[in-house]
Amino acid sequence: MEKNIKKARGARTKTVTAASKVVNSIDSNEDVSERIRVTLAAAIGEGALAPGSKILEEAIAEHFGVSRTVVRGALGVLESDHLLERKRNRGTFVAEPSIEQAKNLFEARRGIEALLLEFVIARATVEQLDALETLADEEEHTHHHGDEKSKTVLSGKFHIVLAELAGNPVLTEMLAKIVARLSLVMSLYEEKKKDDCGADHHRLIVAALKAKDLTKARELMDSHLADIEGRVRLTEGQGDRNSFLSVLEHFS
């Protein structure tokens, strides 16, 4: 009887150990999958992976030391965020937003950012607004002395930090996804190249927020976003033209 009890306990121990290994393996794969997602999202946002670039699953799997199944899990999340698109029998590519999608994204961003300003004035502390102002100062310094990568990162960071001060994680997530997709729009359709997102505009917006002047803050934000939109030419063929020019720049 005692021997049978020991056997049963041993079997249970082995089962628990095996189950634990499976759980740890799943957790590990999820961690790597998230690292892959973050890496690709950053590369897309900073323009290192341009619209239309093919995603090499095998290379990613080899680099991160995981199966292609894990890689596809990360790619699936980016597809749902519209940063990647799968083409039948061809593979996965960085998304190329259409003109209509670009217009919708700009429109959605204007609405969300206007709403966020109201919440920031109501909820942000003086210390948080001071930190936001410091970020705008850092952005200006970087635009004069930093490298292109740092400029690109800071250009979008101000708006995400501003959104976080509104205290609504849902709106922050929505804006972050829109900003990410708009980086593809700018890559495809931007005509007037500028290396900043308007650090001077950002400082003026912060000043209006500190003064709790919602009307002024919205006017400044609207003007700022109009400036960004004014850099793009949403016409047929502009995306193809910019893609071709980027190839010439790379190889010449």
C-alpha cells in the first residue's frame, strides 16, 4: 500500500514538473514574441523598415533563436495593428497605407488629440507639465545637435507622453497606434522633408496647458497637426515615387 502511494506521488511530481516546463516554455516564447514585436515596431516607426519591405521570418527566427511559429505570433499582432500586411503566396510586408487610410488616420488623430487636451488640463499636475516642458526642450536640443534616429524618436514621444497625462489608457493606446501608422504615411507620401515635429509648437502647447487655456491649446495643436499634414502629398503615384527615390538614395 505504501509503495503504491509513493508511486502515485512520484507520478504526480513528474506531471507537475512537466506541466511547469510547458508553462515556462510558453512564458519564454511569449517574452521573445513581445521582443520581436517591439523590435519590428521600432524599426518601422523610425523608418529603418520602409513601407513595402518584406519581412524575413527565417532571419528573425534565427536572430532570436526561436521557431517560425513564435515569429508568426509576433507578426500577427503587428498585422492586427495594421503595421504589417500578409500577401497571399508572397509573404509578409510592411504595410503601405492607402490615400483614404491616410486621410482617416489624420482625421482620427485630430479628434483624439483635441479630446486629450481637455483631460490633461483637468488631470495633469504641475510637476507632470514641467516634465513635459523639459521633454520639449530636450527635443529642440536634439533637433539641433542629435542624430536622425534620436530626432525621429523624440518627434512622436511628446504626443504619447502628453496622452499619458490625460489619464485614459484607452485613448493613449489608440493614439500610439495611430502615430505608428502615420509614420508609414509620412514615409510614403511626405513631400516637404523636415527633421522635426515642431518643438517650438510643443513648447507653446505646454504653455497653454499650464495656463489652463483649452481654447488656445486646441488652436495650437490644430495648427501643429496641420503643419504635419501639410508635408504630405496624398496623390496617386506619390507613394511609388517616394519608394523609388529611397532606393536611388540608398544605392547612389
